[in-house]
Amino acid sequence: MDFQILDFIQTHIRTPFLDDFFSRITHLGDAGTIWILIAVILLFTKKYRKAGVGMLIAMLVTYILGDHIIKPLVGRARPFTYRDIKLLIPPPGQYSFPSGHTASSFCAAVSLFLYDKKLGIPAFVLAALIAFSRLYLYVHYPTDVLGGILLGTVCAVTVFLLLRRNGHVDRTV
């Protein structure tokens, strides 16, 4: 089913405009760059400092679990290794499951949402675009993206609840 979804995207959705759009969108998620930048900016505001700290901690946990524990443990090859497809971006290294771009994006979006819904909603839109870009670019399976969504969400909620329990969060879920 994973390949059916990826092949459907390639056959029915791909256009030159979207090739350029999703190639650019996916790079926002490289190494969590956009999310780290947002978190650092939040650190400089009194109102959102705790949100920035929570985001950074949750993203670090997500990165360690996803890239250093789950990916090597699962060892899943990327979809482009099984198909003759011209990639629009350089082939990513490491393994495929879970999608690190998706995990960090949803971790950040969920973290922001838990601290401030108005910030969280546009973050979810960007996270969804980054996640879909990984499918569009044929570098992840849909189940990799779902795994990334789950990992990022669980890490964000867990860190938020731990910080709240220890008195480091004012807002309640």
C-alpha cells in the first residue's frame, strides 16, 4: 500500500510548480532548522520563553529517539532504492523509518499548540506540508510519515506534561 500511495502522487499530483514548491518546503525541515529558529526566537520573549524551552527539549528527545534509536533498530531502506525514480533532492542518508523531518515538525507544532493555540495552528499547516513533501519527493513511505507524526506528538506531549508537573508550564492542556 505504501508504494501505491507514493506512485499515485507521482502519477497524478506531480507538476513542475509543485516539484519546486515541495523541494523548497522540505528543506525547511532539514535538521529541524525552521523549528529550531522559531524556538530560539521564542526564547527571547518573556511571554513565550517556556514554549521555546519546551520545544527545544521535546525536539532533542524526538531526535535522539528517532535518529539514534528507532531508525537503526528498524533499518528500513528508503523507497527510492526500490524504484527507478529521478529524485528532485539529493538522496537522504540513514534509514527511512520514522521520518525525521515529520517527527521534528510535528513535535514542534504540537509543542507550540500546547503552549498557544494561535501559534500552533499555522505550525501544524507547515508541519503537514513538510510531512507531505517527504512523500511527494519519494524519500519516505507513508508509514514513515505516520511514524514521525506519532513520535513527534508523543515526545511533545510527554515533555509538556513533565514540565507542567514540575511547575515549568503555566498553561494547562
